[in-house]
Amino acid sequence: MPNAKAGPSRLEQKLRAEITGDVFFDRFNRGRYATDASFYQVIPAGVVVPRTMDEALRALAIARDDGRIVTPRGGGTSQCGQTVNEGIVVDFSKHLNRIVSLDVAGRTCVVEPGIVLDDLNRQLKTHGLWFPVDVSTASRATIGGMAGNNSCGGRSLRYGTMRDNTIAIDAALADGTQARFAEVPRDLADVNAPDKARALFRHMLALGEREAAEIGDRFPKVQRRVGGYNLDALTPRNAANNLAHLLVGSEGTLAFSTRIELKLWPLIRNKVLGVCHFGSFYEAMDAAQHLVKLKPIAVELVDRTMIGLGRDIAMFRPVIAAAVRGDPDAILVVEFAEETVDANLAKLKLLSELMGDLGFSWTNEPRKWGGVVEISEPALQTAVADFRAAGLNVMMSMKEAGKPVSFVEDCAVPLPHLADYTARLNEVFARHGTRGTMYAHASEGCLHVRPVLNLKLEKDVKAMRAIAEEAFAMVREYKGSHSGEHGDGIVRSEFHEQMFGSRIVADFKEVKQRFDPANVLNPGRIVDPPRMDDRSLFRYPPDYRIDDIKTVLDWSAYPGAAGGFQGAVEMCNNNGACRKLDGGVMCPSYRATRNEKDVTRGRANTLRLAISGQLGPGALSSDEMMETLKLCVSCKACRRECPTGVDMAKMKIEVLAARATSHGLTLRDRIVAYLPRYADLAARFAPLANLRNHSAPLRALMERVAGISAKRKLPAFRSDTFRVDAEAFGPENGREVVLFGDTFNRIYERENLDAALRVLIAGGYRVYVPRPVDGGRALCCGRTFLSAGLVDEAKSELQRLVETYAPFAARGVPIIGLEPSCLLTLRDELLSLRNDANARTISAHALLLEEFLAREAESGRLALPLGPLPGKALLHGHCHQKSFAAFKPVEQVLRLIPELEVETIESSCCGMAGAFGYGAETYEASLQMAEASLLPAVRKADSTTFIVADGTSCRHQIQDGAARGAVHAAQLLAMSLERTQASQ
């Protein structure tokens, strides 16, 4: 590996002078690019995020001339360490992500390497086409990265691998030579390429001819063979002579891909699933070879471990309940996609008959217990697919020091040997004192196999090495491939000689030397690799330690130092589900900026590096850490949508608390945090308190001294705040409920609480609005204090609330709130601040209004005389509602209103997020988040449509961004009641 000829400062200066994209040489950003989804960590010298392909190639030239190595990178989701290295990382994913051309009739397209698979397929869908190499990381995997790994996907049984679907690649060699790698005649007649490229092509074809016999003897005869270089693409017996196939699977070690031409397929129009259940894992694996004879497009394994973990993850619990019967040891999800519905149903019938012929029945003893659950509903099929695709993250959700480790991750063996191979592999795991998890592509004999190990322990590292050697020996015995989908990287490259033999490995070196004689492009991956168990390259090296941190929240559910905070942070496995660009909420700031800094993964990596001392002293409360978290809106989407449960909103409270202790509070922090304590006083002097909204000079002054954007109006104080002259309302014999009047609705929009009170009384409930037991100011959940890191103040507020509500909760009275962020604090942060019986009881009885009403309706107890509201309601969900599965009840309750059509906006975070949208430095990002889907949908709605949003911040964002008033669902319910009363 070449040594640097100059210090980083000179290199950085030159890159900044010639690159308009981002150039990073600071510790924090370099640290964020030091890991992928493997267990390795290599700190790069710098990072370049080019705006154009010319800039990417310029960065390559500058780094090469400076003696630096260069690693191209897409989504950074590789599991073998192939996207981490010590030189300059060039990130293609932010800007180089266009479809360059599309030939619908010819079913081909040309794309830039940074385009994400799901994004590509969203654009192709309108033309009835898709790119079918459907990897489980499709929401963040880039086409360039998939080409680099020779990705396969779950449906490779029908559609083949990335190699099978790549027509051509335009690429630049390390020396800057650009050429088109595509199908060529062996004599290279009529090939238009630079002389250097023609000489290279000639050399490669000659190598293929020279080594044809050895390649035929040594390359495994399984479809999922993605190890080493694809030398078999060069042999005379390969009629295509497609040189692009040599670049596919080369892991960025041979050339920079600049454009990739892909083969496209018609969309799947009809699809059914047969979920085959097995009481014995061995029998499931043995059955796979027979199931594929029915010609499904996929057969995917889900084992007992994954089912069990999925049942503990809120977002997957419903799909498991619907698709899984009993307690299987394994299920095989068999997918058919024939031309007609009838043909698919016929396939399902054949599947059930085949399971019977194989001796399986729902009434048999465990070894032959089983059967088929048929799934034809598209929504449930999608949910099953999403669960299977999340297999890696589901497996990594174990809250223990050991985690399933990827190193024998995707060996592929011929199907007749799959059952014996997995049985023997489990014996290997047991011999080394561990157990394994298995899932994925049973149809191809390629299972994602992960033994549970703690790589912080030397004994487990030794066990990993021993398991790898034994597993790979078995794979060779079965004439399979030790690398069946995810590539080689650091973890498997050193085993190439055992798999392919010394002559083929020498050929690999010859290819690398001929393409890249100066060893500039991602060295040490595929050729001349380090040992896979070199702990200096691990994310957790031998000297890895966590600083002594005093935490303010309860992290005891997790292992490790700082009361479990270490374990919570380390739950992030870098698989990058937070980088998805569509669906759900996570991660709204990343969707707005596309910066690694602003995604949950980037923040978690930064926290891990900070608490382990790798970013220097005081990193946890540093300015750089605050910059890292600046655009985190605490939406809590990651809490639900990250399959490993990384709760960045909760972690941010720890950082804010550390920051408040070491640096104190800003004026804006104080204005926001202490709102509940001065709100009533401000309301008494509302015209004066609101003066800033009507004065441009005051707005400018407040922006200058407090950082509150002059472009925003603040919520207006009003003198008629929500006050009641009694503690109980409604019929004395009605079912008891407590109405929690949060600060925001109480001070700014009392009509929402008035409406909720009317609705509950009309429903026959006895509604309590208890005064605080200390006789003081109104109750508060403490959220504003948490947003500034003032945890002790939040505890003080919650103490008053708990004392007041505990007697009601103790006798089972529901505590009902309107503001999602406030009410759901009682279900979340309250238990992180105190875990006594009173707190637990209150948490268990805390419900949003719609949750309570939906529950009452489902039980048959709801008796609301709702009148018709002809028209349409456009509904936006608050992030916290979605995070706590509390949004669906809003839809359910609004649909109880006669003649009201309810349409939900598929929106992420509104971008206001409490005080976030008011910040001068976050105002633009706030609007970007809102413009992603919410504001355009609101603007399209006609003037008679009700805009419904339960969040105070959401309503203000809609008003500011679309000039439309939005209402709380409680108001629509109250309006519906009034229609009934008016007609009587």
C-alpha cells in the first residue's frame, strides 16, 4: 500500500479547491465512514462526496497523485468490510443517483452508480418494469454497490444475479483511462476503446483462454458463486465475452463505475405465497430441494429464532400473528408469480399436495408436523416480505453482549446437501459453545448463517476463526461456494486459495495488477487481504473501552457500561435501514439532506466513537456532537422502524443533558424548556407577549439573541386558556376517565380540550380534570425540559403528575391526552426516569383520545351520537403516534363519522418537531422535511377538505407552509356531535 507523499492538510486543500461537493477530513465525519455493516472499522484519511461524475474522477486523480488509496462507496451496507479502507472514501450515493436513459421497449436502462434500488424501481414502475435483483437492503443499496458485490436477491431462482442482469459498465481505471466494458468479440474487432483499454481487454481474454481448464475445474458449479473475480466470463466457452461481468463482483478494486446499463423485466402482476411450516429445521432444509421443483420464484427461510425475535418487535408482531401458525421450528416462504391468478392458485394447491406427499401434516408429531398457510392478500404479502427482508436487523435485535456475526454468512451448497450442511454446521457451533441463526435463500442453498459471538472477547474471536475454517472446509466438501451473495471483503478473501487453489489466486493477482498496477483502488480486498481475525481492524479492537459516563436515563435493558447506554448505542449494526427514502417516517432529516451525518446510523456511530474515547476528550458534549444531532427532530421513528430498536430520540436526551452540564443553556433553550412555568403569566399579558409576532424589528432581534427564526410566527398566547371550575364532569355513574390538559392545548388551543371534554361527556363518561395535589400551576409532562436536557426539571414535573394521577390509575381509570408528544411521554420517558409502581401504572393507563375511543368502539361500549359530516378529511399522523402504533386508531375513529371520507397522507415528519422548526439554523431543513410529502398533499386538497393533525407542531407547520388551518381530530368529533344535536 503506497505511503502518503504529503500530509492530509495539503491533500484536503487541493480537494477543496477542485471539488464543489463535500470534503471531510475531521475526526467526526471520517469516523462515520469507518464502518459498514460488517464488524470491521477502518478510519479513512478523508471523505469526498462529489456532485458530478467528473468531480468523482477528479477526486480519484488527486488522491492517486498524492499517493492515497481510494475506495468507492454507495450505501455502505456491505457485510464483509469491502467499503472501508484507510485512504479516501468517495461517496456516490448523495448526488450521483440519476437514471441517465431508459429504453422501455428494449427493457434496458443506464444509471449512475449511486442510485438506490428502490428509488430506481419506483421510477420504473410507471413503465411496467422493474430491476429484479431484489436484495433485502433495497431501500438503501445502490446499484453501484450491488454491482461491486454481484448481489443476488431473494428471487435469483428466476431472475439470476447482478451479473446476469448487467449489460455494460462505463468505468474509469485508476490511471484515469475511461472505457466501456461490455460484450466484445474475442478478436476485439470494431471495439471502440482507448489503446490502454484495448490492451487490457486483450490481456483479460488471453488470460481466460489460458486458464479455461483450471477455471472449469475449480470454480464451484452453483449459481450463487460470487467469490473472487469472475474469470469464467473470460473463457472461450462463455459465448457472451462480456467484460462488464469481470467488474461485477470486483468490490471497487479494479475500476470506478461511472454508468451501468441494466436489463429490466416486466413487473410481477400476480403473486401468492405459501408459508410452509415445519416442526423440524432439518426437515425444512431437506424439503427445499423438492419445493423448487414447482418452479417458484423464491423459497425463503425464516427460523425459530427470527420468528421469536420478530414477535418482540412491534412493527412485525401483527404479520407473524397472521402468517405463522403454532410454534414451527422453521418456515419456508414459497412465492409463485404466474401469469394468471388461477395459475397461482393451482400452484398453491400443488404445494399443499407436495407437502402431504413429503409426509407433513398439522396433526403429526414434531418431526413431520407442518402444512401450508396460503396468503393471497397483497398487503399481507408485502408485510411478510418486509419481515423477511429485515432478517439481518431482526437477528441483530438481541439485547445481549453477543450478537449474530457475519463471516460464514452466505455460503452456498447444492440443495441436496443443504439439510446435512446445516445440521453439521449447528454441531460446529455447539462445539465452540455457541448457537447460530439461519434465514434467507433456501431455494439456492444459500442461507444467511450467523453464530452468536461477542467479538470484544478474544476467546470468541478464536472461536470465529475456528468456525470459519471448519465451515469453509464443509462447503468445499459439498462443492459449494464460500461466498454466495455478499462478496469477499476482508472476511472471506484470505480463504480464496483454499477455495480456488493457488493457480486461480495467482490469476486474481494478475487481474488486479493489470487493472491497477499502483494498487490505488480499494487494496486488500479480494487480493492480498489481511487476516479476517486481525482485531486491529475490528469495530471493537482489543483496546476498546467505554468512558465512565453518568447517565440520566434508565438503560438497564441493555448490556455494557454506563448503565447499559453502551449496549443501546451498539445496537446499531450499520445495516442502514434508516437511509430509506420512502415509506414510514425514519429518518426525516436524512431524507432532507442525504448526509451520513444526519441519519440515525451516522449519529449512532458518532455516539459510539465518542463514548469510547475515539473522538477525543469531551466529545459527547462537544460542538461537533451537537452539530451531529442538530437535525435530529426526536421523531422517535427509529424507535419503531429500526428493527434493532435504536432510539436516537432517547439517546439525544443523554447528549443534551451532558451538554447542559458542561456548557449551560442557550437563551432559546430556556425559552422553550421553561414554557410550562411561565405560560400562564404570559397568557395574562397576551398582547404584550405576542408583540414579537407583529414587529419585524423584534423578530430580527429575537433571531439575533435567541436564534428563533424571524421567518416564523410563534404560537400566540391567549388570555382565555383552558380552565375548569370543577374537577369532574358528566354523569356520576359514567365510566371514569381522566383528561390530561397538556400545556400546548391548554395555553394555545383550548378549543381542542373543550371539544374532547364534550365528546367524552356525550359518550357518557365521568371525566375528571384533577387539580395538582400540590395546589400549584397546571400539570406538565416535562417534555420541554427533556428537549433541553434538563432531566431533573422534567423529573420534578413528572413527580407532580404522578402524585396527582396515581390514585386514578390505581383503580384502572384511563388517562386521556390530546397532544401525542406529551401523552406518550407517559408511556416512554416516564419509565426511563423512574420505574416505581405508580409510574408503571400511570404508563399502562395513558391513552390518546382516539386510542381510548377506538378501544371502546371495538369492545362495543362506545355510544357517541355522531352526525354526518359530508366531505373529506385529509389526515396527517404525528411521528410519535406512528412510533407507538397509536395512529391507526385516529383513522378508525374518524371513520365512525357518517359520510366523512378519510384519506391518510403518506407523510414522514412534518418538520416542525416542537421547537425545531423555529430555529434560525434549522428553519430551512424543517421546510424541506414538510415539502417531502405533507405540504404538497395539503396544497392539492380543495378548500372544503378538513385537514386533520393531532400534533400542535404539525398544525403550525401546515399553517405556515400551506396557509391552511388544520384541526385536531377531537374537533371533528365534536362537530359531528353538534350535527346530531342540531337535527334533534
